Amino acid sequence: MSQASLHPTRCAICGTANNATQLYPANFSPEDFTPAVFSARRLPDRIHYRMVRCNTCGLVRSDPAADAGVLAQLYNQSTFDYEGEVDNIVRTYGGYLKRLDRYRARKESFLEIGCGSGFFFREARSIGYKDVRGVEPSHAAIGLAPSGVREAIVYDMMRPGLFPDASFDAICLFQVLDHILDPVALLEICFQILRPGGFILCLNHNVEAVSARILRDRSPIIDIEHTYLYSPATIARLFEKIGFQTKETGSARNYYSVKYVTRLVPMPSALKSAALAVCDSAPLRRLRLRVPLGNLYIIGQRP
């Protein structure tokens, strides 16, 4: 992986390659291309590609970035490191999935792209979805899926041909779209495999959040895993480019443990270690926060 080559990227909305302003210079080394660095919810390490903002539409992206083959291999070997936050994640995502009921979404079939161990499947079924399936590139994550769930997960990166056209009533991508090198291609696949009238729900980082604007390159969302960073406006423009009708978009509120929030706060390593140890105390271990901590959501519909 230390031989990973970097390639110029284009704005996913405008398609331009040299029409952007640098936000932050790159600060990584070739040795940073490891599965540990590309595993979900790791301790923030503040390494990132060169980050730029499109001068026309405002979309933020990494430029240049590693090629798709390298990234696929890294995610294939990545680990599942957030068991302690699963209950909070399910509670957050379930609340946004229920919003589809406002639009009388059909509930015959559901797909989660980047489903990890399938821990969200039970919640999707409890909301009423009958046929629940997922796609996941991490071998380790699928290995943790229980029997009856593992069989519903396709071990692969999302690509054309995995599912027939018009297969699903709802598709969800939770903290996935930021990581995708070609979001247009991925969303076009989603459009094709959704039934007419079906919905797509995404939750991901919000580059215009107050925390991101204050912390700038010290924000945990400025990270080598993220090839694109969206605002409510730019993600809506991207969805509409594909043909989706935007039903809702805005700031998201997530449930987190105090310890997880502490992990994200920039502070000296010695101080952070002490703070994390305090968070393991019995009273704080049980405390849960619901906060707008730099995420957004969007609900789109295939006409």
C-alpha cells in the first residue's frame, strides 16, 4: 500500500478538474495507506489529502486522491471498531429512516450500502421493511454478522450488476458517501435499482457545520478517508444531477456516548487519554447525548 499512486479528481457536480481553490495542503505520508487508517470510527489522527473547494458550486473534495483499486483493497481489509456505539448509531439512523413514513414509502425491500455487520437490519425490520439486505466490503465486519444476517449481506463494493433494476423501495447510506471516489456512479446505480417512487436516505458529514468551520483542518471530518465533503446545498445539487427529487435535507442530530464525543475533540494526547479514562467511570459510561455534531441528512426520491 505504500506504493499507492495519487490521481487528480474532478468535481462530482460540475465535472471540472482545475477550477478549485485549495483549502488545506496534504499532510500524510505513503505509510498512512493501511487498513487501520481506513477503518471506521478510529481515533482521529488529523491526516488528509490536499483539500479543495470548487469555485463554481462549492463542493469540497480531496485532490489528488488514491485510485479506486487501492481504496477497495483498504476497505476490504478494514476492521469493525465501533461495537460500543452500535446502540447509539441504530437509534440515530432509525429515527431518520422513520421519516420516510411521511411520504408513504413502500416497505417491501430495503438495502443498506456499507452495512458493516448488519447491526441495523433488526431496526429496519422493526420499522416494517420485509426483505432487508446489505452490501459491505469489509471481510472482518461481515465475519461479525450473526447467522441469518450474514446471508443477507453481499461481500463486495457497490457496483453495477449486483442487483437487478427496480429492486428496492429504500436504499440507505450511513456515513458512506464521503468515502466514495465516484459518487455520481454510485448514485446512478442507486437510481437504477430503486423502484419508481422509491427513496434514498444518506447521513454523512456536513462541511458547513459550525464545528467544521471553527475547527477547520483540525476537524475530524478533514480526514484521508474522505474524498468528498458535502453541505446540505451541494449534496442536494448532486442528487438532483442524478435525477432524484430532494424531499428533505438539513442538519442531523446524532446520539453519542460521552466517551465518543471526547475522542473527537482536538486536545493533547496525554490530556485526551486522561479524559477518556474518566469517561469509563460508571456514571459517564451510561450517559448519552443527542447533539448536532457536524452531520447532515438528505432524503431523495426516484420519480
